[in-house]
Amino acid sequence: MRNIIITIDGPAASGKEKIAKFISRKWKFKHLDSGLLYRRLALILLKDEINDRDLKKIKKRIEKIKKISFQKSKKLRTQEISQLASKIAIHQFVRQYVNNLQYNFVNKHKKIRGFVIDGRDIGSVVFKKADLKLYIEVNSEIRAKRRYKQLIDSGEKSIYRKILKDIKLRDKKDKLRKNSPLVIPDEAHIINNNYSFKNTIVQINKLMENF
Ligand code: DC
């Protein structure tokens, strides 16, 4: 039997991860965060001081990678990594590399009942035949406020206006790029995550009824 695939797409800081974690816990599905893979690549390039415009060097470096960790880490969440990940994600060869990591991951775990995978192009490109596609919508001011609170609560210094500017810039990059831009996938259900998480959960529970 084929694994069940649930895709979650949406802009930066829209709550994809929180929703994916909720589904993963409640339905015992494995969670795969595709953004984390772009961030891992960004960290490798940053460590090796490879310029994001030097495509030859990036290609060569990717070819040398033997294994990439799927582990979450706080060091992947910095503004520097966020921006670099968004920059390198415009290139088709980078996207192909990350997509293959996702296909291999799913193929390797045949016995797992289901996967919940979040990103920007999961329902539109990577897993077009998913069993359920979600697209998360939240306005940019609310996203910036939530991200700001998160950073302040974790003891980091942060400026709301800078976060909002960064979110808008990443939205622009994600939506306007030529390769796999952020779009609402065909057949996707739009989740309104502007209100409380309780409200969001009600929408998710309804859609997940058959799983
Ligand atoms: O979801 P995130 O913020 O961790 O993603 C980091 C960057 O990676 C994001 O700005 C764009 C890119 N990304 C992408 O292009 N496609 C995906 N499926 C996931 C992330």
C-alpha cells in the first residue's frame, strides 16, 4: 500500500511547522520540513564561504555532499540562513537536489503510514498526487507579530519593522521566482491561520476526518 501524503504549503512564518507537527502527533504521520533542507544547504555554503552567485562552486559543493541531516537545529533559524536559503532556492539544480532528498526519504520509509510535508512547492510540484493538500494563509503583519514575539520570548533581540520587511522580501522572492514559485496548488484547501490555533485546528480536523 502507498504511503499517505499530506502537503502543507504557504509563505514564510505562516505556521506551517506548527500545523505539520499537530498533524504528525495526532495521526502518527512522519513530519518532513523541506525548508530545513534548503537551510542545511545554506549553512554548508556559508561555512565554506561560497558566494550565492557562484553557481559553479555551489554545484560542485552539492555533488560532494554524502549525507545531509534532516535534524532541526536552532542554528538554522538565523536571519542570515533564512535569506541565503531563499536566495539559493531560486535555482532549478538546487531544487532538484532537495526534491530528490524528499523522494528518497519517503521511499526509504515504506512502512510508515503517512507523511506530512511542508514547504513552498510540495503540493504544486514535489508531491502533485498527494492525498490532501493544504495551503496556509495569514496576512504579513500577523506573521511578523508572531515571529517577533517568538524571538523576544526566546531571549533574542528583535525589531518588528525589520521582521516585517524581511517577511515581505521573502514573500516576493518565493512568489516571483521562475522555478517552482509559491502558488496555491490545484485542489488545495485553504487554511485561514489569521486567528487562534484552536480555530485553525477546527479546520484541520474537519479535513483530516477520513485519515
Ligand atoms: O520554510 P522555511 O522558511 O524554513 O524555508 C526556507 C527557505 O527555503 C524559503 O525562504 C524558501 C525555501 N523553500 C523553498 O523554496 N521551497 C520549499 N519547499 C521550502 C523552502
